[in-house]
Amino acid sequence: MTAASVINRRSFLVASLAGGAALTFEASLAIAATPAASDPVALGVYIRIAADNTVNISSRNPEIGQGIKTMLPMLIAEELDVAWDQVRITQADGDAKRYGFQIAGGSTATPTQWLPMRQAGAAARAMLVAAAAKQWSVDAATLTTDAGSVIHKASGRTVTYAALAAVAATVPAVDLAKVPLKDPATFRIIGKSVRGVDTPAIVRGTPLFGIDTMLPGMLHAALVKCPVIGGTLASFDDAAVRKIPGILAVVPISSGQVPAGKHDALAIVGQSWWTASKAREKLVAKWDTAEQTGFSTAGYAKQAAALLAAAPQADLFKAGNADAALAKAAKVVTADYSYPFLAHATLEPQNCTAQWSADGKIEFWAPTQAPEWGRKEVATMLGIAPEAITIHMTRIGGGFGRRLMNDYMVLAGQVAKAMPGRPIKLVFDRTDDLRNDYYRPAGWHRMTAGLDEKGALVALKDHFVTFAAGGKPVRAAEMNSTEFPGPVVPDTHFGQSFLATNLTTGWLRAPTSNAMAFVFQGFLDEVAEAAGIDLPELMRRTLGVPRELKPEEGDPPFHTGRARAVIDAVCKFAAWTGKPSSTPGKGRGFGFYFSHRGYFAEIVDVTVTDGAVKVDKVWIAGDIGSQVINPLNAEHQMQGAAIDGLAQALVWQPVVQEAGAVMAENFGDFPLLRLDAVPGDVAITWVKTDFPPTGLGEPTLPPVIPATANAIRAATGKRLRSLPLTLA
């Protein structure tokens, strides 16, 4: 098949779920005006039926490699009852009024769109059946559908959807809440492996990504950003730059991270990006950074150590009396864990193309994960109505949460407004990208656990040092108050203390979970060791009887039975014994985590030679509900997420900050995982349950990090409590 051309984690999830589902219901009822006979006929906002009986389905969400551009149309096509080879897919524009809230983040697409997309397909099918019933003067209940045709078995008549579409478009809209849906036992597309719609084009190198955008008369902009995040422009001298052939302008702009009326960047606009980029060498700019230069990596570590030595500044969760229980415990285990600031390092650097028109409207070609958030930020910055903004969503060359932040849209929009009438493409170079990220926040934890004489976990404390502003954790620096196993331990105290930072922070794939899984599952492995059992067994005993645990407001419930099932499944799958390997330097580690509604348990096999860690194999058992919509893509997502987690565990280096500035320049400072470090096998098994399907872009990642740390412990006897995991 070919293709046609500041919020916290909890409110982010609530907005994704509530807004995504509710608006889609409303939007999918809209019917286009009667088309010309030769035009495709629209049945709702997602479906257009062509004269040759092909069906074009618009994919509503941004595509960042998670396969959503293929998966969501699969849901529609299944209920529409067309053959997959009839389907053509188009990427929808960013348009909340038409499509509802569109986002690639939080693994929310499947849970929010599982029913609405199916209902959109089923509603269109019902309208086509109604049109055939009217044409043949028969009861609609006597008609069936198959591969894009309506069939009347009693008379042997068949008619294509194409022949019915124009009449179907005049049929009153169907109540989506009441439209019948297929029995899953009859699915012919859902549950079958389907190749990604863009895969052939990507292999051929066909332009698809934001950075590929080419428009007539396009100009190019290179970024000159304040080297210290939060600093502002004091003055600049562009006389030498303006003398360079091909340079058209130097434009002061704001990322939106500094007070209104201030600028923290300059854009050099030229006939080519290379010309504009080289011109940066001649630009003289002075920056006001006095308030930010006191921040540094070394300073954070020193402050965190002092805070950990004192009492927590605030309570996050309390049950019973943890201190009293620890005083009576038969054994007490304590350890400090930490993890660093991380960049996203997307292979496609941040970029955006924008064109300001004479009528005060602006058009974007943007690789954004959250187009409506970008629309709001641009409207505020440019002082225009949101309705004056058109957003074309391009394919995204790596997001991992970075492109939930739309600074590239805000910057490009200002340059376009200053250069009206011509499209402007703004591109970050690698240094721009690494030094102006929205970083995964660092964190420090002092963990303490108490065991009774039978080895049961009876007390738990965590003093979490994180980053905050105004007394609240900054974006992506939160910890869930119901972090497992806190809610099931009789005496628990989670406390937190705060540091300040000038760094902009943001969500990194499996936000919060990517750090907390390492801390809690690594520490629980130590607790299990002290209890004389392995981590899977400690988890089983601590989980207790199957039940749902009450979540924080806006979060999904945690089901202990589902957790136990994936733990048992992966142990069986990998033939886990809990016993040390008889081969020196070889070890196995286990990790479990509940993330973004997915339950995942993983086992990692490692070989350690002369201090070098090689991951030999990863075993994964996952529960994402009753359906795996596209098994081929699901397998790729799980393998990719596990490999991404291994990169965080073993390879990605801390983002180093000195005098308020990030020091990284290129991948030499922030290396990515290379092919020779990827395990030879990532083996997958599913645990199917009678729960609605959930997302898969993120939940496989967190458990692989502690599983790797625990495997290194098994192989070497050394316990590593900070990331990245290095034995040197």
C-alpha cells in the first residue's frame, strides 16, 4: 500500500484522555457538502470514498515512528469493512475543531481512540448500508458488507461503496454511542500484522519529515541562542553579517522561556541554511545571564547531598509510622540512588517552516507532537487568534517527548512574521539542539526498607530530592505518591526536598517511569537479597492477592493480579531460576514496572568482560489488554523501547552544566547506542487480559533499566546505584 501525499504529568494525561476522546466523538459526526461526481465523497471527517472504490482514511495523530499513522486507520477500516489493500492513508492537519485533541504522547492514542475510531468506521458503514437499503427498497437488517461492498444475499445483488457514497453522505448522522461494533472474533484487520504506511517511502528516501520541507521561494534561518538558558539579549551588532552575500535579515526572537518583551535568541535569515549558519561567526551578541550563572552539575550534587542528610521539606505520601516500624524491623536496608539530566537527542534536529501572509495569518509545516499546544503558544507570542494559524503535521524524525514542546514553532513564527510573504525554514544544528533541550530532570533518592523476621517488607521510606519552582516540582520532575510498593507496605513515608534550576525540563519517553523504575526496582532487588529471596518472589509476596489499588486522581488503577501475571509469564518464558550463573561474568537481572497503563516484566542477560557490559538477550512479558492491534508494529515498539532503555542505562551521558550553560556540542558528548551494542535477541510474549487495549510506545522501556543494573550485580557482585551504569 502507498501513502497519499507548563502542565504536569497528571494533567497532561487527563487532557489527553478526556479531550482526545470527547472531541473525536463530536467531530466524527460532521458530513461534508455534496461533492462533484468525480470527487471523493466524505463520510465523516476521516473517510473519503473514491470512484474506484478505494478509501482514503485520514490519520489524526502525529506520527513519530510509533506506527499510529497506520494503526488508527486500521481501526476505522476494520469497522468500515473494507479490504486493507483498498485503503490509502493521509496525515491529517493539526485541527482540534475537526479532529479533537491530537497528540503523540503518554501512550494515549490507543486507550483514547480504540472506540472513537471504530465508531467512526462503523457509522460510515451504517450510512452506506442505509443508502443501499433505500436504493433497493429492502430492510437494512437484511444487508451485509464485505470488502467495500454492500450485499443483499436474498436477491444476489451487490453494490460498491463508491456507487453508494453520494447517497450515503445525505443519510442522517448515526449516533456513535449506539452504532453496533464488530465482535472481535470477526476481526480481519485488527490483530493482523500490517507494514507501516510510510515504510517504503522512508526506505526510498522520499521527503516526509519536517526537515525535508521545501516550498517555492523558501528562505532559511539559523539560530543564535543565548548560551545560558534563561538569559536574555542585551545588545547585538549585525553589521558584518548584513554584508555577507545571501543574508537578508537578523531578527531578534524569543523562545517563550523568558519574560514577555525580552529576547533570548537571534535568527539569521539567508538564501541557504549554510550561508545563514556560517554568518553566525560574524554576529556579535551580548547576553544578560547574571541570574543563571550560579547553576551547575557539581552544585546540584552538593546541594542534593546536603538535603538528603536532613529531613524532607514536604510529604508526598504517608501511611502508618515508617520510623517506628524501621526501629522494630528485623533487618533494615538503606541505599542512595540517582540519575542525571538527559537530553532527547532526536536524530532529526528541531526544525519548523512557517509562512506569514498579508492577511495576518500564518501557516506551519511542523514536526510537532502536540499541534494544539503549539497553536496556543504561537497565538500568544504573535498576538493573533488561534484560528489564524494553519498547522500541517509532518512526519517526525524522533520525538521521545521533545516535540511536545513547541519552541521551534514559536521561534519560526516570529521570523516568518518579520519576513512576510515567503516561507522560512528554521533548523537547529546539533549543538543548538543539545544545548536548548527540555531535559529529563535529574533526581536523588535515599531509600530505606524494613523487613520483619519472616523477610516481609513492612516499612519503606524514600527521601526524593528533585527540582522545583514555586514549591512544586518542575515539569517531569514529579514522583507519583502511589509509587509501588508504597500503597501496600503498612508503614510508608515518601518525602521530597527541592532544588532550583535554570534548565528547561520536559518529558522523556516513559516520563517519570524511566527514572523511578530504576530506583525502586533496583532498591527492591537489594531488599530481596537481604530477605534471602529473588526479586520476582519479593514482588509476588508484596503484591498480595489480586486487587485494584486506588490511584492518584487522573491516573489509572494498578491491578496487582495483572502485575503478578506478567512477572510469572516472563520468569517462565526465560526459565528464570533466581540462581547465579555458573559462568564467570554472566548474570541475569529482573525488573517490573507499570507504566502508561501497561504491565511489563523483563529479564536481561549480560556478560561483563574487563568492566565492559554486553547485553546478550532481553526477555519481555507484557499486558496491554485484550487486543494487540498491529502485532508487527507492536513487536517493533517493544524492541525499540527496550533498546532505548538500554541506551539510557548504559550509554547516554549526563547533561553537564557549568555556569548556567549546557556544555554538550555533539554526539561525542552525548553518544547514542550503536548497533554493535544492541542485544542479539529481544524476545516477546503477551499476557492477554479482558481489559480495553492500551498504548505501547512507552511502557516497555522502564523495566529494562533496573533489570540491566540487577544483571550487572548478578554478574559482578557490584551494586550500581547511579545512571549510567559504569563499572570503571
